[in-house]
Amino acid sequence: MSYPAAMDDTFASLLGDDAAQAFEYERVFRSQIIVAAITLELQIDRIIAWYFCSDEAKHPLLYSLIFHDAEVRYSAKVTILKKLLQLAYPELSAPFAFLPRELRKLGELRNKLAHCDIEVAPNASSSPAGVTIIRYRNGTRETEFISTDQVDMALQTFRTLREALALVLLVIRDTARGVLEPGTVTKLASFGAPLARKLPQSK
């Protein structure tokens, strides 16, 4: 084996000529979705924390013991959010029914991109139509194509979900603080349908 003359050559020499391009694909396809999912998960954490604990000073301990040490995962948090709306805020549950559904879909895409290898097409353009992810199940190699359109739609969905979660957080936080103004829940419930219409439609 011939070793690279300079450290700058190491990455390409070990992983091949497509390494730099693969890294760019990682940045475009993987990182954006992962960051979006993390951002939404942190919003869900805050909603759950405020509902069960009105003392914000105790939230770090709640995050540490419940979310981290007890390993409450993203999917479980989405289920908790859905149940909270159904049982504690039924007026918000129906108009914001899209929240748990779309949060799960984004989480599934995040898991695919976070835990699977990607395959770069030979001589692919600098503006790829998508990437092929690779995973192994029961000794079998499986592939799935993730298009740029899917990623763009997921990011559009992320922005809408972020708005919706911010409204839910407002209600739950102000309720916990005892400062929720009369009529606020009804008013915010009316925002659910317009937000749902902003969600991209699958082609």
C-alpha cells in the first residue's frame, strides 16, 4: 500500500475519488433532515416539560432523568404529545391532528438518513436528483432512492410543524404559569386548518 504524501490526500486515497462528492451529498441530504428532527424534538421536550412541571427551574432535571436517563425516544415523545392534546386539550386535538402524523413521517426519514449508508452514482452531477440509501435486513442488502424533492418537501413540512408546535407550547406554558388569557385556546385552534393546508402534498 502506498501512503498519501500529505494529510489532505488521506481522505480521498482511503475512500476513493468520490469521497468529496459523497461528503457533499451527506451535507445536502442527511444533515438538514437530522437538524430539523432535532429542532422539533426539543420543542416537544419543552411542551411535555411545561405540562408536567410549572417550575421551569426544574426542567433541566426532568430532561436529564426522563428524556436522557430513561431513554424516552422521539417516537415515544410524539405519542405523549398526541395523548396530551387528546386528553388535556381536546379543542386542539382535531385541528392539530396532522402534528403526530407528520412528526412520525419526518422521524422515519431522519432515521433512514441517519443510520444508512449512501450510494453515490458514478459521474453524478453537482445538483443530484437524489441519493440511494443502503440498509441490510436479514442478511439482504436493500436500497431506497431518496429524491431531492422528498428532502425539500420534508423541510417545508418541518417549517410548518415548527410553527404548530410553537402554538401548542404557548398554550401549555401559559396555562402552567397561570397567565393564559380567555379565548386563547379557541383562537389558536382556528390556526390548525391553515397550517395543515401549508403542508406539501406528495406528488
